[in-house]
Amino acid sequence: MMPAPMSIGVESVFPAAASRDDVIRSAHRSVSAYTSNPSAFNGLSDRNEYYFGRRCDGVVTYRTRGGTSIVFGGPVCAPRDRVSLLHEFDAHCRSRGHRVLALQVGAEDVGAFTALGFLVNRIGSSYALRLDDFGLGGKRFVKLRNKIARARRAGVEVREVPYGSVAADIARIDTRWLWSMEHGGGRELDFLTGSMGDVLQAHRRLFVAEAGGRPIGYVSYVPSYGPRPGWLHDLTRRVPTAPPGTMELINVTAIEQFRSERTGWLHFGFTPFVDLAPTVVRGRHSRVLEWAIDTIAEHGAALYPGRTQVEYKTKWGTETADAEYMAFRGCRSLLDIVNALRVTGVV
């Protein structure tokens, strides 16, 4: 038996002595081979559980809260196997008395969920920037250029560094950032964001801002697989006293490096409760949940500051806003869904 909380479907791949790191590495191989979700790498956390297909090569990443298995994205496998793997995982959850709720479901996975009778509602959008012809010239980017210049005038410098060389500084920044979030009413998407310092750290890129030789902020970038490969702008943190424009200077420095490497895309990830223009979903959806999501989008800035996030993402000239969905069944009420979503930080 594998140690809890892992759920392993292909026992022959994982002998009894297999470590949790081995499981995460195997899940990463599936993600890098099959995923179409640009944020899928963020599901590879030692805080999550993994279900590996018995009848096909693939994995489902999820976390359990109460009686709900909350899936990150959809089934990660060859397109022809999506329905089969999802059906297998759903049966596994039902055998444990759990219902299934999936977040950040991309358009390519909607059909698998609706084929099995799930309700599917749009919950937000993700954003991406094509780097091939990126530039900050013109009137559109005047404010952004000014913020970057302001940080430079304040003596902020940015460099890419290995995590191990600044781990203590990162911990210090995290502590101050989390304190400011807690006391400022902010909210982090815990389940839907990445981490650092684990078995997959070598796959990440870390850019750190310094002032007076002391780190004051950072952005961690993770690999983004699928039809628009590149990097995903992930963890973004700074001390409260960092000069204005610090985070913008970090990102533009990273973009320049990625462009020199001929990277195609920089993804900015998922933002809930924004860009909810009607999108056709074949199958049923929840009208009650649709109303709740629209209400939060219009009046819920205090609940989740989606618009603030979108302003940061779109000011870089992002070209795409892809619909992302929530899929569920077995939830008896809207309160069931809200309780499940609390593990993610969405509400």
C-alpha cells in the first residue's frame, strides 16, 4: 500500500517502497506529455493527491476536502482517453463516498465532463502573451514604462538565481507578504498556485529583485506545456516597502530573457470571476451557480479582487483570454460548492 494521501491506480508502476517524490515525478511526466492546460504544472504539489489510470496512461490531480474531491483541471492523458480516465476516477471517488468538483477545466476537457453528466459553468479566464513580437513601445505602455523606470531609479536590480541560494530570503519575503495579505484583506489561490523548494524545483525559474543588495521581491515561473508552450507567471511576492514598479521590473527582465531563448508564450494564469462572456457548453449547467458567479463578478471585489489581477495581466498586452470552467455533480446545494471552494482560496 502507498502511504496516504496518495491514490495510485497503476500499482505495478509504484512498488511499495516508492516515495512521494517518485509519484510526483511520474505525474510530471504525464503532464509534460499530454496536458493542454497551460497551468497544469501547478497541480504537481506534495499537498495534492494523484490518481493514475488503470486502463490508460494518465493522471488526475486532486485534493480532498470533506466529502469532495477537488480536481485541478481535467484528466491528463491522450485526448482519446479523457472520458475513460475521468469515468475511472469518478468511480474511484464514488467508491469512497466522495463527490467530484473540478476547477480550471479547459475547453478541451469540457466534453469529457458533460459526457459523464457533470454540470459545467464558466468561472473565469486565463491570459497569455505571445513573446515573438513583444515590445513596450507606444502610448499603450507609457504607464508601464514609467513604473519600470521608477523602480530602476530607486536602485532596484533584478537577476535570475537558483532557489537554494536565496531560500532564506524567499522565506522572509513570504512571511511579510502573507502578513500583509492577511491584514489587508487579500486572498491567495492556494490550490491553484504553485510552490517552491520541492522535487520539481529544477524545472522552475526564479527572478529576484534586490535593493541595496537585499532581496525585496520575486516572481517564480513554471513550465507551461501544451499547444502554446512557454512559461507561466506563478508566485509573485514582495515586501510591503518595495518601490513601485518592482514587480513590473522583475517581469520585464524575465520576458527579455525568455525572448532571448526564443520562448513563444508567457502565461499569466487563471483569474476567477472575470471575462464571463457567454460561452456555449454542450450539456447542462447550473443556473443558480451562474447567477452566483455573475453576482460575485459584479459586486464581489471584497470577496476576490479579480479585476485588480486582470489589470496587471492585461497591461502587458496579453492577446488571449481563454475560458475556464468548473465541473461538478453530486453537490446537493450551492453551499456544498462554496465549502469545497474554500480549500482553493477562490472564496
